[in-house]
Amino acid sequence: MNDITFAELATALAGYPEMATWWSAVSALPVNVTVAEFFAKTMHGANRAATAKNASLAAGSRISAYPAPANGAVTIDPTTGFGSYLATFSVQARVSTDLNIAVAPNA
């Protein structure tokens, strides 16, 4: 399956030079790890970290920026027997109109 590269991501972020420069400098992903896998695992980790941190935070100050993914039904490939599902990860942020400021909202 096709995916983007970090170089393509950096190019798409040209309007935000500090981010484009950072993405241009990141190391290559390990062999057989796609950008989609990188972000899926990163977002999974962010959700788990926020959930753990929220356990000690009062209502109104809990981090709501990294919700759990929306998962589709599991499908099984009839040829390989491989099971998979579509997972949609998201980030919720309070952003300025120019996207130069983004903060995690609290709930």
C-alpha cells in the first residue's frame, strides 16, 4: 500500500518553517514501519499517556486532546486469514486561526 514519506510531510509543511525543518531532520523509520504505523502507534501512546495522567487530575483539568481511536469491524482476509480493522485516530486542539498556536484542551 502507498503511504507518504517524512520528506513529503516536510514539504507539505513549508508554510510552518520550524515544523518543516524538524521533520526534514528526523531519522528514517525502521525497516517495514510505515508513516501510518508511526502515527497510529504515536497516537495510541498519547491516548494511553493522557489516560494515565488524567487519573490524578481533577475534572476540568483533564487532557482531552488525545481521544481513543474509532475502530471499525474486524475483517478476515479469506486467502491469508489475516485479521485487521480500520482505526481512525484524531487530535483535538484549540488552535489559532493561522495554526501557529495549538494547545491541548481540558475537560
